[in-house]
Amino acid sequence: MTRSDTQPVIEVSELTAHYGSRKILDNIDFHVEPGEIRIIMGGSGSGKSTLLRHLLGLNLPTSGRVRMLGVDVARASAGEMHELRRNIGVAFQGGALFSSMTVGENIKLPLREHARLDETTMDIMVRLKLEVVNLAGFEHLMPAQLSGGMIKRAAVARAVIMDPKLLFFDEPSAGLDPVVSAELDEMILRLREAMNMSIVVVTHELESAFKIADRITVLDHGRILMTGTVPEVQNCPHPRVQDLLNRRPRRAEINAEDYLQRLTGG
Amino acid sequence: MADTAGQSSALLIEHLGRTAVAAIEEFGYYFLLWLESLYWLLFGWMKKQPVRLASMAAQMVTIGIAATPIVTILAFTIGVMLAIQGIATLKTFGAEEQVVMGIALSVTREFAALITAIVVAGRSGSALAARIGTMQVSQEIDALRVMSINPVRYLASPVLAAMMLMVPSLTLIADFAALLGGAVFTNLELGLSYAAYLDRTLGSLVFDDVRQGLIKSLVFATIITVIGVSNGFQVTGGAEGVGRATTRAVVLSISYIVVADMLFTYFLNR
């Protein structure tokens, strides 16, 4: 891959995506610079998870382009995609650890499949990453024996085992208590420091977002409302952004005629 | 009135059309999945993404070795049942002695392969759908994909290989067990010695009879794998979806097995 260090690591242009006939993403433009921690924020149903799936190449867009580390995800050959995915790490919302394997085997899996290393070297690398996420000594446990916070940290260890250039987090604080969630935030900052990765975090937790973000992208109903630094987002006058910041319920406008029609099923 | 009748028949036709399209789509999915699993088995090592022998071996143990006792017992029972029925039917013609040939042919051509496939579908086909379906629900399949570990190579190919080896092996074991069952009952009922039974069995069997059963068992192995894996991958809707996929996998594979059996019997006996 021949690309300069200043080129954006993620370039999304005019991305539109549907789920069945429902439009989920509408003309999204989205860039992430190298070394940046970017938060994608939005309420439920804003399309943030769908955007993440498109970034990971798990869904293909209706139209528009997704380039990751210079590779066009929709047009990449199997070989290019393989190469790209070795440079990407993902920590899924529920961890997505393989329940039939120990924590250590889980973390080792990408190494086993993609690198030709002997068992001892792989073991050492696994322990190194477990140290990074403060899980040293837990490699022999099964995922079912771990707490929620530990599962997330083990998932992070697996995500960074190949030393990716780009790391994704899907709702890192979902289902965690405030202390564990704060620890996870610290860990994200530390990972960037230590490994110089670009990090994209999808979340709806404001506190965590404000703590770790370089810039925040706010999504609503499949559109980008704004992208900016923490103070810029906090001072944004847009009513939907303010709704989100102040936990205000949406003010749905009721049209009497539509309402009646919905009720009668016509 | 006529209008609503027209409307409902239009709806019926639309429903029929959609069902047909969905069925064809699903069949295409099965076929592609089968092709892809074979592709990784044959050419994966060239792309440095081989199908792991260790996971194949693990599958062979759960699919084959663990099923051996139940297959043996059921096949033995089938052998006894065929002997009972055969003797009762042939008695009317005074030709009880011919029962040996009847058992030998129907076991090797038909029943050994069929009972093995049904047991494996019930044990492993359902487990396969449940395991892959659970992985789908908990995003483990997505995790495999973003780690650039092809889920078909990692999950489906080892199972296909294991099934292609173990189902025919189990069928052979079932052949022996069912023939033994027949021998035991014939011995008790007609006083036919085991040596004479063996002699007549070997006399009435040709290699092609056993081969017919083995060819069928390869087809059944493919059906169980492809249907189990596909239904697992297609799970949506959480735990309930996994349950539905599991049931569907078993019912569909047994149905396809019986239909395929009929078709193969027809074509192999022409």
C-alpha cells in the first residue's frame, strides 16, 4: 500500500444505504485523519451502526463510495480486502468472543490464521496484549466465565493483536457501570498513545464521547448533522444536537390527518 | 363481491409467486454454499487459507464417533424388523428361506444409508444450525469476517469434509449391524445357522449393492451439511430465530434425504 501519512484513513463520499426499501443512510460524507479519535454519535435508529457496518465492509452501499486506508471497499478484490482487514481491528458491542474457545485462543485466532509464527511466540504476543488491556493471567478462562467489562477488554485485545492501523469500537460503554466504562475510555486513549492508531468509536454515551474525542460526528435519521470538536458540538445551535446533549425527548409534530390515517390503517 | 374474489385470487397468485421465488433463491444459496465449501477444501491451501485439519478431526469425532453407538443399535433393530416382516410375508408363499436375500439387498441399498442419514441429521444437522445460528446472533460471524477469516472456510468446509468421510463410514457400520440383526432373528425363528446366513448373504450381494448405499450416503452427507450450515447463517431474530433454524434444518434435511433417496433409487436401478 503506497499512501502518504497525511491522507485520510477513512474516506466516505455520498454514501447512501437502504434496508429493504427504507433509507438508512442518506448521502453521507465522512473523513477520518490518521491518528485521530473520532466519535460517531447519534440516538437509536440514527444509522450509526449501519454506517459502521459499511465501514467494515459487512454491508455494501446502494450508492456512494467507502475508501479505507486507500482501498475502495466495494470494488476491492478478495486479496485486497484480505490485506485491508489485517490492518483493521474491531471490538464488537457484545465482544463477539468465540464461546467455544478460551480467552487466549480467541485472541490468538487472527495470528494463527494470518501469521506464520510458532506457538511460543504467539503465546507471548497474547500475554503482551492481555497486559495492555489489564487482563493478565486470564487467558485460560472461557468467555462465559468473564464479567461484561472483562469481555469487552478481551475483545479489544483480540482487535489489536495484529497491530492494526485502524481500530473500531461499537458502543464500548453499553451495559457497563460508570467506573468500568471510564476505565475503558482511559484504555482507548492509552491505545492511541502506545500504538498510534486511528480510532473510530460508535456510541451514544455523551460523557465518554466528550472525554476521548478529537472530533465528533453527529448522525440523525441517516444524515450527518455536524462534525466538530467537543466545544463545537457543545455550542452547536442545531435543535437536534441540543436535544441529544440535553436528553430532551423528540418533539414529534402531530398532523391530525396523518394520525387518523395511521390509526385506521388506510 | 366479484371484486374481492378477484382481489383474493390475485393475492393468492402473488403469494405463490413469492414463495416460488424464495424457494429458488434458497436452492441457489445451498448450491453456492456447497461450491464455496468445496472450493476452500480444494484450493484454500493455495491461498494460504487452508481448512484446518484439527477442526476437521474435531468434527469427525462429534459427527461420526459419537454417533456410532446409536447408529449401530438402530441399524440392528432395522435388521430385526426386516427379518420379522420378511418372514411373515414370505410365509404365505412358503419361501421363508428367501428372507436372507431380501434383508441383504434392502439393508445395503436402502435402509443402512437412510437410518444413518436420519440419525446424523437429527444429531449433527441440528447442532450445526444451532451453533452457527448462535454465532450469527452474537456477531461472531461478523467478527470472523472483519478478521478476514472466511466463515465458510472456517465453519462449513471442515464439517463438509467430516460428513463426507463419516456418513459413509457410519453407513458401512450400519450395514454390518443390520445384517447381524437379521441374522440373529432368522437364527431364532427359522433355526438358520450364522454360517449359512453369511454364505447366502454373500451369495446374493454384489459390490454394486453396497456401492449404491455408499453413493447415497455421500449425497445425504452433503444435504445435511449444506442445509444445517445455510439455516445457521440465515438466522435473524435472536434466540427464537436459532430455535426456528434448528427445527427447520432437521425437517428440511430429512425431507430432502427421503426425496433424494427415492430419486437415486430410481436412477441407480434403471
